[in-house]
Amino acid sequence: MPAIDPRLIQDEPGLMGAWKGFRRRVSQGELGSLPVLIGLVAIWVTFYLANERFLSAVNLTNLMLQIAAMGMISAGIVLVLLLGEIDLSAGAVSGLAAAVMAILNVKLQWGAIPSLLAGLGTGAAIGLFQGIWITRFRVPSFVVTLAGFLGWQGALLYVLGGTGTVNLNDRFITGMTGTFFESSVAWPLVILIVIVDLATVALERARRSAAGLPLPRVRATATRVALTSGALVAATAIFTQDRGLPLGTLILVGVVLLLETVLVCTRFGRHVFAVGGNMEASRRSGIRVERIRVAVFTLGSTLAAAGGILASSRLLAVNQSSGSGDILLNAIAAAVIGGTSLFGGRGSAWSAILGALVIGSISNGMDLLALSSSVKFMVTGAVLLVAASIDAISRRGRQASGRA
């Protein structure tokens, strides 16, 4: 019996019909980022009621600066998860790339831009190496990147040598997270981002319509665009009440928007979703699966390197603990909490920012309430467990509807 497209199923009339339709869309993962947004609002309201400073312009600006590095690394993790793979080396890669950039700039007196490019190039080279090893020798990505997690940490210690800590003083590098734009610059930039997002949505609908593919619900698409645009406008209004729009936040949003455009509007993006959905079917349809996987691991490590550079810019230094601690686990958790499926083929680049906001808000709010780290870890773990469970339930629901 042919599968029934869940988007063609009509809800029953009345309140009970609406409730059944809502439950069906939850079980089949059709609500997109709405559950994450509802959870984020609940977290913000809870912490605001506990401490009014949580929603102050100063604290929200600090929150966005705090999650910039994690969000960038998480964006790379999103790409890898879309393939149904995992990258456990992202944290170590971020630290090593930042160390390479710092040593070249501070010790060898390279300029800021060549040093930054060398740091990003380090991440790209590592991703290329790991991607080729995974595809050529068919070693599970878990094993290869776990080896990288250990090996690249050793490389970080080797690069730093006996110095241990390298302080950054180049104004261009430190300015990536220390620069703020006033209203006259911030608002045109945000309007441009909203226009690009709208154009991306319109282009995707036009492509699907021309190809004869089912279109996403207009209401769902409009809601997503309205929420994204509203969030950007509200955030800008808040930022301009404090120091201004942070360049670090603008870099993160710009990268995520570019990544989402690539995933939605290009052949490469469609191939990424196809490979993550069914690798064998993609191979039989002519997609060069190995090239897609290598390219994704390369991009993922490059974004991890960018995250490490943003972290060092904010902290004004690189040391032996750069990229360690809970940065990797938080980046993976952010991607999953934001709505990217652990099983591949389903997700969005925006989930990196949403998930990072959830984790960052929990950490920031608990710090304001002077709660212990033990509580912070337990709450974050519970949120991750709930997000992963929803993903698993949605996957079973989609499989059940496909067999109908």
C-alpha cells in the first residue's frame, strides 16, 4: 500500500479534532522548531520571575556573546548529524585552530587575516583528513573522531609548547567579539538578514513547486518566518539599549543563515539530506555519497575552528584548556535540542542557535541565581534527554505513517 503524505491528512473538525491533529504532528515531527521556542520562552519566563536582571539588555547581550562560540561549533555538528554521523573531535579542533592562529599572530608576528585563515585552514585540513579516513577505510565516524579528540588535544599542547597561555592583543582579532554596532548600522543589517531569509523561503517553495514536490504548510512556513524575524528585531532592539549589536552575534547569525541557504537552496544541500535519509538509495540514484560525506566533515571542522577562534577572541587568550571542558558536549546537545535528528536527514541550521540559546540560558540563569554546577548539569542533561526522546518518537511516527 503506498505511503500517505502526512501533510495531506485533514484534521477532524472541532476542539477534539484539533487536539488529535496536534498530537499527530508532534508524533511525526511536523512542528519544526515550535517546541524548542516554547521551551525557550518557558525558561526565560522562569528565570525572569526568579531574577528580573535575566531579561535586562546587559545580560541578554552577554548571553549572546557567551553562546557565539558554542553556536558556531554546533552549526558544524548539525551538518554532521544530518548525515547520521557524529564528530567527537570538534572541541579539540576548535582549541587547536585557535592555538595555531594565536601562535602565528603573537609569536611569529603574522597579520590578523593570515593568522585567521591559517586557523580556519587547520580546521578544514583536519576535517578533510577525518572525512577521507572515514569514507576510504569505512571506519565508523565515532571511532575516527574519538581518536581525533585525543590526538588533536595532544597537538594543541605541542603547538603551545612551554608557554601554556598566549594572550591576544591584535585589535582585529579581539574586535570580533568586542565590537558593537549602533542603531544606525544595526537596523539595516538586521533588515538585510530578514530579507535574505524571506528570499530563501520563497526560492525553496518555488523550487519544490516546479519539481512537483509537496509544499510545506503555508501556516507553518509563515509562523517560522514570523518568529525568526520577530526574534531578530526584538534582539536588535534589546542590543541597542545596551552597547549595541555584537559583531560576534552577527557573525554567528550570518554563518547560520548562509548555511541554511546552502542546505535549502542548493543541490549540495539536497544531497546532504538525501544521504542522511538513506545512503544506499542516494548512491543508487547517482549521488556521490563519499564526496558529500568528506565535504560535510570538512565544513564541520572548519566551523569548529571558527568557534574556537571566536572563543579565544572573547577570552582574549588561548591556553591548554581551550576547546576542552563541556564545550563539545554542549555543542552536540545544542544541535539535538534545537531539533536536528540524531538519525540523519532531518534538521535545520537554525537549530544550532536555538539549542545554544536553550543551553546558554540555563547556564546564565543559574549563574544569576548562584546555583551550583551540579544542578546546571542535571537540568541540561534532562533537557537533552527530553529532546532526544521527542526525536525518537517523531521518527517512529514517521515510519508508522510511511507503512500506512
